Amino acid sequence: MLINDHALRSLIILASLGLGDLAPIILDQNVEDIFITQDSIYVNHSERGMCKVMNANPQLVAGQFLKIANISGVRVSVDNPSGKFSIAINGKKLRISVDRWPPLVEGLSVHVRLHKKPFTINDLINIGSISIKEASRLIAALRDGFSMLIMGPPSSGKTTLLNALDMALPLNLRRIYIDETDESLELPTPSVKVKSIIGKTEEVLKSLHRGYGVLIIGELRERDHFEALIHGINAGLQVLGTTHADNVGSLMSRLRTFSLNELIDLDRFILVIMERDGSIRRVKSIIYPQFFNPEQQKIDAIINALMRLNRVNNGYIEYSIQLNRMLDDVGDENEPK
């Protein structure tokens, strides 16, 4: 509170957490990921690619992250070998995964994902992650109430796209977020946030029947998460989520492993497949339900709205408000007279 210099304040906070050695890396805006293995630390740099960190003790740093995990209430042990949590440092959010998988992994393995400001749909269009035509079709489908699953390998932009599309949903639509590391946005909309469904199934089920319109699951990973998806669909909610799967076939294999393949009809979902090529994250393909057939006039109107929104640069909340106003106008224009 007494230090006005933003960078100095961040350095002091990181040092107090025992992460002073990583401070220059964490505060570098071009660093997207930090990977800590048994004997090395690597960073994914947006300009230089994968780089190795010199003169740092990997397991000492990993051990410090384990301490922070314990303080955060995440227990990583032989019985519970993997844990996720997040910390915020002066507005910058770090999503941290700590793994201990004996005898497969000696010591600790840590992955730190550094989140910058949320990307809007216009941001993703401008950097080539998605075309304006496909973005408009996705927005039209979501505002018509279709559910959606975004799949792809780690760090392929799944959550980034999910959050950008969340901004396009009607702001009066009530939301339930299930997000283990709290990557969801703070939109001006009525919502409930559940850090993890594991052990909280009853709490989530109660929320499903309180008039909420959309269930957003940050990562469909455990069986409990997929069961929450099923409960949400059965309760009449629109469901959005991400999952680690390279294609629809691998997603079906996971559902069969959980014996849930007959309870989830993927033909009713929008299925978005993401890919990563070097530092480029983009939409590889989109599969729409057969009965999704929007009028071209509606898609063109959304495209025009997105083109006009390129001038908005006052933060994602103001962007969301203006986008919703424009999309509401598009809906009014397409209502039968």
C-alpha cells in the first residue's frame, strides 16, 4: 500500500513468496508458461520460443510452489499426486499445476501458466486465432442456446476462447462457474462460482435448480466434472466447457472410460477443436449440430457489429456491455414482424 511503483511492488510480493529468483521471468510480458522438471526450468517465450533458465535450482523453486499450494489448501501427496491453484500478483494471474507422480517422476513437476489481460473476440480475430465469419457463427449459436465443448492439447487457447465467448452471452443470463483455478471473468452478471465440483456435488446440484441459465465448466477433467455437465443438460441449462482432447474420437474414448458415453450426446453440442503451432493458438475446426442453420442476414449483422467493436479499447467489461447492446439489436432486427 505504501509503494507506488508497480514493478517494485510485484518484486517484493514474489520475494515474500520465496519466488524472487523467478520474478524477472514472471513479470516478463512475453513469458507465457514456466515448466519445472526434476533438473531444469524452461520458459515458453512468445518471441524466442522455448528457453532454458540458467543458474536456478529447479527442485528448490518447485518446493516453494508446493508450500504455496499447501497454504492455498491444495494438498499434493502420494495419495493425491496432482493439484491446481492460482495466485494473483498485482492484477496478473498465475495458474499453477503441481504434480508428484512416483515412481514415474522423480521430485516435483510444476507448470505455471501466466495469464495476461482477457482476450475479446475481436482480439482473437485480430491475431488470427479465429476468422470473423466463424466467430460470428459461434456467437449466433451460443445466443440461440446451443451448448459447446472446446477441446485441444494443453495451452492451445481453450480457456481464452471460452472467456471471450462468455462476453458474448447475454449479460442478464445467470451463470454457474465451476473453475478449479478461477480463470473465469468478473462480468457484470448474476453468477455463482464453485472452485471445484469434487466433494461439492450437492452444492452444485442445488445451484442448477435455482434459475441459472448457463453452466460454465473451466476444465472437464474428472468424472465428477462430466457428471456435472450431464446434470446441467438434464436441468435445462446451456453448458459450456473445455477439455483436453485432440479430437472427437479421443473425447469419446474418455467418456467410455468413465462409462458416460451413452449419457452425453455430442451431436447436440458445438464442438470446437483447437490447435497450437509454435506460439500460434487457433481454431482448427468447428462441428455444429445438424439443426443449426442460421440466416445469412443474421451472421452478416454480427460480423458488422464485430467490425464496429474494433474501436472499443476500454477493457473487457465495457467491451462486453457494448457487444451485448449490439447483439441485442441484431436479435431485434431478426425477429419476425
